[in-house]
Amino acid sequence: MKLPLPKLRQPQRPHKGNILLGVQGQLIAVLGGITLVTLLLVWVLINYFLQPQYNRTIRSNLESRLQSITARIDAADAPLISRDLWHVIPNTEFFQDLTEAIENGELNIDNCCIDISDHTYRSIAYIESLYPCILHESMGSLSGSVDSTSDTPMVIQLRKEVFEQGSLYKIVESGSNRQMVVGGLSADGNYSIIVSASVAQIETAAGVLGKMLPPIGLAILLLDILFAVLFSRWFTAPVRKLSEGAREMADGNYDVQVDVHRRDELGLLALEFNRMASEVKRSAQLERDILANVSHDLRTPLTLIKGYAETVRDITGDDAEHRTEQCNIIVDETDRLSGLVNSVMELSKVSSGAEKPNLVTFDMSQLCFEVAGRYDAVCDQNGWTLQLEADHECIVQADPGMMERVLHNLLGNATHHMGPDGVFILRCIPAGNGVCRVEVQDHGPGILPEDLPHVFDRYYRSRKDQGKAGSGLGLSITKAILQQHGFAFGVRSTPGHGATFWFEMRDTRPPA
């Protein structure tokens, strides 16, 4: 009984209409929100912080002027005035000093009113630089004349409060005019000093700003939206191109390249995307090549195994000599098939990082000596000569097992391209600065210039190598192992004069 398999749902791509808020909308929302918050903060500052801060500043200035005048009164050698039944005699020296302080800027009385009185609450002197002034009911005219009264009911009441309380701070109003009043007594308590200034201007300015804020905020908000639309279109253009390119790659088009000319992170992302697309295309092509080549190589031994097995079964079962010969062919082809499968599995493990190098410290020249000794039999059998040049100690840090595989792969490759003299060379030489250079050289036909960039690619074979023994994966495995270790490697060759494969190892141990 077969159970029905569940149907797998394909993931659906998000449609443009399904996007709740794109980058453009988010940018508009952020800029609009920032604008609204900024306007709200400005409104709060104007209504709740500007006026109190202004009043504190005005009060501080008035208190500073009050202290300056009080100090001059306290320093006077005689009373400010002398009264008799008919005359008031002022202290000429004090008033002259006060006038000089005002004229040379030592005492700043701009836009303020100064009132000095005695304990009878009558005015001794007042200096008016504030028009209109509530205290003295002073008004300036177009002709430049000023009318004022020294003893108004309001200023008399303020003088009385100063004498009773010893100091004074209050804001007085008359119609639309408002003044801040600061008062104090002289050291002997005989004189009151009152300094005042207008505070109506800040309220007028705050009202004007409050009325202008809504239309200004609306204009700024509209400009923000326009700017966000234009900027987001420019900013998201490469993102949209990258999205379209990714969609084409998902559909199998690996030839896609994104055209983005920008020198910023998005431009760098586009370059990396194009590089990724090229690598994916190359990997896909290599995968197809590997599949085609492995399928071809698998088909040949499988066909031979099947053919000879059927022959043994049907024809030569009783002929011991032919049966043995054909069984040997089956065994050889089975070994060849197993070697191919093992090579593919080894490449997969090394390339994917599933097999990590076990780093230890050892002498690479000693490893070369041991590996070269294993080729004595095959060299004697075929009349070859393996020359070993490893006379110096080369201490390195690597995985010995992986390095042994690299040496076998390179030496095996050299045996497949043996020159007429039958000589191939293994070198292990110190290159200075803790670097050990290993070379495998053959005297074969060499490598064509157009083939040099591809000799380490998976399953790559030049035309003259087609049909030769081997899986075509040895050099790819060598490349993956050396890349895992971070070792430099390469090949140099001249057609007709052999090839030299090399890699450089470094002792990565920290200095003692």
C-alpha cells in the first residue's frame, strides 16, 4: 500500500503590491517624523522655555545694574541730598560720578528705568531710558521730547514695598505693557533703588513665532516629502537592479550583470554581486562538466564490467585462462571505478570544509623523503628516475596527511606527463623568512599558455590530455587542500620543456 506523498508548496515571491512600506515610503515616513518632532520641539521651546529663560536673563542683568548703583550709593561720602524748608541740595559729587559711569559705558542703562528714593518715598533721582515706562508714565514723542512723572502712585507703592521687604522682584502690567522690576536698599537702609525693564517684546516675538510655525512646518514637510521621493528613487535604483539580477539568477540566468556606477557601499555591493554571478556561472558550468565527465568515465568501466561479466557467464566460464584474464579486467575496471568515486568524495569533503586540517609541526623535507621512497618500485618497473632534492631541514606547520596527498597528486600528475628521459624531480628547499618551497618538475610536453589558468580546475583536461589515465580531480584536490592551509601555489611551464608545480609553506607558529 502506497501512501500519498504530500504536495510541496513552492515559495512565492513577494509581489511589489504586497510590500507594506518600501524604502521610499520608509524614508518619507522617517523624514516626515523628524520634521514633525522638530517642529513640536520648537513649539515647546518657544512656549515653555524661551520666555522663562528670557526672564531669567533680564532679571540677571537688572540685578547686576542694581548692585552697581547700590555700591556707588554705599561708597558716597555724604547723603545723596540735603533738604530744608525751601530747597533740595543734591550731592554733586555722587551724581557727577554716576553720570560719568553711564557715559563711559561702565554702567549700562539701555532700555531700562532707574529710580532712587529716600525713606519718605519721594524721588531723589530717576534715569529713564525706557519708553513707554509704566513706573514714571514716561512717553516719548516724535519731536524727541519726553514727558514723565517722578512720583506716580505705582512707583510710590513699589518704593514702599522695597523699604518694607528690603528687596523686590515682580512684574507689573499696564494695558499691553509689562515690566520686570528689581529693587533693593542701600547699606544704611536710607535709600531704595529700583531698576526695571520691559518684558513685552519676548511675548510678542513668541506670539509671532507661534503664528508662523504652522505654515513654515507645512512647507518644510512638503519639501521633505519631495526630497525623500527624489532621493529614494536615486538611492533605491541600484537596489532594484540588484533585486532584478537576483531574480534572474534564481530563474537560472547566470549571465546577468548589474550595471551600477557608484563609488559607495551600493556600488561595492553591485561589484560583489557581479563577481558572485560570474563565480556561480563558472561553478554551474564546472558542475555540468564534472557531471558529464564523471558520467562518461563511469559509463566506460561499468560497460566493460558488464560486458566481461556476461562473457564469463555465457562463454568462457569453463576456460580458466580466458576467465582469469577477463576477471582481471573486471577487477581493474572496478578499481578504476572505485578510485574515481573516492576522488569525487575526497574533493567534496575538502572543498566543503568538512575535513579540517590537523595542524602539527614537522619537517617537510623528511615527509618528501618518505613519499619519494614509495615510488622506487614503480620507477624500477617503468625505467623512470625520481630525483629528490631535500637536503635541508624545513620545519613547517600543516596537516602531514593532507600534505602527503598533495605530494602524491603532484607526483602522480608528473608520471602521466613523463618526458622521454623518464626523469621527474621533487624539491623541498628553504626560501627564507620561515618559508619552505616544494616543487614537482617533469620533462614532459609542458602546458599550453591558454591551459595554464585552468590546470587546477575540477575535471579540466587539455586536448592533448584527453583519454589519459586518471580522474582529472587530483590537481583540484591539491588546490582545495592548499587553499585550506592558506599556502601560495601555482605552476610555470613552457611548451616542450615540461612543467613545474610549486607551493610554499610557512611555519605559522608564534615566535618563541
